[in-house]
Amino acid sequence: MEIPHLTPNNLRTFFIPLEQQTEEDKKANRLSDLLVKQLLAADIIVIGAPLINFTVHTSLKAWIDHVTRPKVTFGYGEDGRPIGMVTGKKVYIAMSSGGIYSEGPGKANDFVAPYLTAFLGFLGMTNITVFRAEGLKVPGVKEYAMGKAIDSIQID
């Protein structure tokens, strides 16, 4: 499924109470509503996350934007702190990268795992496991890297 990026109209409708939304507003939110429904219904979530230019792919960012919904997937407490409303989920993040970013000098450039962990935590998902297939563009490392990635996979 191709997930388009949010438009200003999508974002605007996120802040309109359901009972005040027009048919056009509801139509603008159909995909977002479907993605949120899928997220809330899932017990296990698997996210494919290639590291591209130090960040997540644009299609993953579009999904993130569609499921980050005020008063639906997150809210704020009386003290102003965020409250994640998507709880009780197990999340697996399958990362891939051409270089090595889990350790050594590349670690400072891994914005994917910390970003996704922060985002998921904001929505209430804290039971997260990250698997990595990295070094896939490093000569002589690809075969070893894939084997290491497969060996690291343990499903809870």
C-alpha cells in the first residue's frame, strides 16, 4: 500500500472533533483512520526501517505522520506530559544499512533506532526490539552481516 504524505488539509482535520467534521473532512482522514485502526488492532508490529541518509525512508515517515493522532494515539496529561494511548504492543524494528551504525564511529549517525524508539514511546509502545542487517555495502562484509542479522533475530 502506498501511503501519501500528509497534506495541510489532513493535518487540519486531525484537530476537528469527529462530530464537527464534514463529509469532506472524514474523507480526507480515511487512510489515516484505517492505519490507526490497524495499529490499534495489532498485538505485534514489525517495522522495516532502512537507514537512508541517516534517517528513515520517506514512506515510513508518511506512516508515522498518519498514525500520530491527537486524542487518538496520544494525548497530554494535566501536567502537560504526553500520554501514549497505543499500549500493550510488541514492536520489532528490522533495520538495514550500507554502513555500520550500531557501534564505532558510525554510531553517532544512527538516527533511525533512537528516532523510532522515541516516536513509538511517545505513542505508548515501549516493548521494542531492534534487529540490524548492517554493513551491507562494505566490501567483504555483506554475507557475514546478513548471517549475523539472521542469527540475532529472537522473537519474544
